Amino acid sequence: MGRLALWVLASAWLVGCDACSAPSGAGSRDAASSATAVAARAAASVAAAKGAGSAARPGAAKAAPLASAQAAARTLPAKELTFHYTDTPEGALDVVVHIPPRAKGVKLPVLFAFHGRGEAMKGPRKGPRGWIDDYWLPKAEARLFAPPLTSQDLMGVSDDSHVEGLNAKLAQQAYEGVIVVCPFTPDIMKGTRSLDAAREFGKWLVTELLPRVQRETPSLVGRGSTGIDGVSLGGRLSVLVGFEHPRTFGAVGGIQAAFDSAEAARVATRGERAQEIEKQSVRLLTSEGDFFLQANRTLSEELKARGVSHRLDVVPGPHDYAFNRGPGVYEMLLFFDRALRPAAATP
């Protein structure tokens, strides 16, 4: 690998979504206060967006007609759980589980979401709060429940056509919500960057963590209602683990996934093997300012060459926290809300 490629990878680790400077939540003893603070930010954002609605551009998509009725039915508030583990393939770590507001008796799909390298450097207790505290997932969820979205929601990094496209999807079908499981993401890019570095961790996710999530949350059970995604370092892990376990994950995503173009063919071969076992809904999301844009394009080309059905979406935005809090989290939640529902009743 040339010096330029090494510099790009190092930069991607140390800036943007993998930066180390953003504040993180404390342990589970502070989970309630942290969730309250995030909920307050989400409520303020919804109120601000409604106020901005009167100034929305002509022709902006309206909310789906069923959205108000569904909102009224969501009588159970959002809930957060923290699982403490002392013995895993990566040692002691926490897993944060976010359950969205919902109606009584309703079960929801499950999405495993992995954070970036900056949060991995915060350690196995604070790191798992990346999607909740650092990437503002509860805020995005609240806005998806109360469209239309605005450019402000997407941190001002998306153009009008992207915002309008998301609103059109919400107008066609209201957002229903997914249970988001946020384990600590081990740094599998250390050392030799082996594509097998997450293998034992992936087995633990499937055999230990997922069954617990299914026991202790109102989750749908079955590969058709179980997905996996992550950003940067987390995107690398989610794609590798997702392709390793096609009988578990019906949908696989990678957001600005931290691959090198030289690895693309080997990763795509794993995707090919996975789809020979079970078809998966696969989506690679990258952005115009992503350090890994070319690598993700190369991976898409290799998947296409092997006949692996997938989507490559390139949207506006950089590789940083603004992207994670804007297009990244909104695209992730909306994609899996759709991808995990058509076959949700199929075990």
C-alpha cells in the first residue's frame, strides 16, 4: 500500500466520524439521565422543524396520511437498556439497546449498528453510546416519526434533492421504527487488517447477544427482520459479519465502510458465498466527501461482477460527525425500516 493510501486511512481514523473529541455518555448508571437529555434535544428539534415547516419549499412532500394515527397509537415511550458483559471474544464490554416508542403489543425489527473508530478509542463502556449520544440517533428517530425533514435535520450537508427524496419516501410510507442494538465495536483494523479479525466476535453476536435481545425486547424473530450496519470502522465490521452470517442477517449495510480498494475482490467473494446460501438485501452508503468513496465504488463493482444484488448510494456530505448526525443516521434508519419489514413475519 502506498504512502498516500496509508495517509488517507490514518486521516479517516483520526478525523470526522472517527474523531475522539465528541462527548460521550457515561455508563448505565447514567443511562436514564442521558436518555432524558437526548429526548429533550429530539423534542426541541421536532418543535423547531414544525416551526420551519411554514417556510418549506413549495412542492415539499407531506407526511404519510397514516403518520398521525400511528403516532397516536405509540403509547409506550422510548426505552434504553444497557447489557454489561465481562467475558466476550473482545473482553468486557457494554451493549446499548434503543427501543423506539411503540404501540402496545407491537414487535419491531432488530438492527445491529456499529460505531466508528473514534468511539472504539473511548473504550468498551463509553464507546457503545456512539450512535445514541454522538450521532444523535434518538433525534433522527423523532424527526422520522414527524416529517417532513428539513436541510437543518441533515446538518446542512445534503442538497435539496436528497432531502426531498427522503421526504418522498416518508410520504409514501410512514416510518415505523426499529430496535437498534449498539455493541462496542472492536478495532479490527489494527495490525494486519485481516478480514477474519471479527470472526469470533461475529459468532458471539449471533449466538449470545442476539438471543438475549430477542428475549428481553419486543423484537421480531427471524432473519427477515434482523439487519446489521455500521459507519467507517463499524461499516467494515458490519459487512464482514453480515456476509459471514447470511442465515442470521437478512439485510446488510455499510456506511462509509473502511475498506481499501485492494480488499474489494476478497470482500465481494464473501458476499457471493453469502448469497449462495441466502439472499440478502445489501446497501453500501457513501458520500462525495468520504475518504473511502473509491474503495466502496470498487467494492460495488466487484459485487456486481459476481452477480451479488446490492445498492450503492452516493449522497452529499463529508466523512465526519455532521454526516453521521445527518444523512448517515437518517439513511440507516429509513433503509432498515423498509428492508426488514417485507419478510418480517418469515422465520
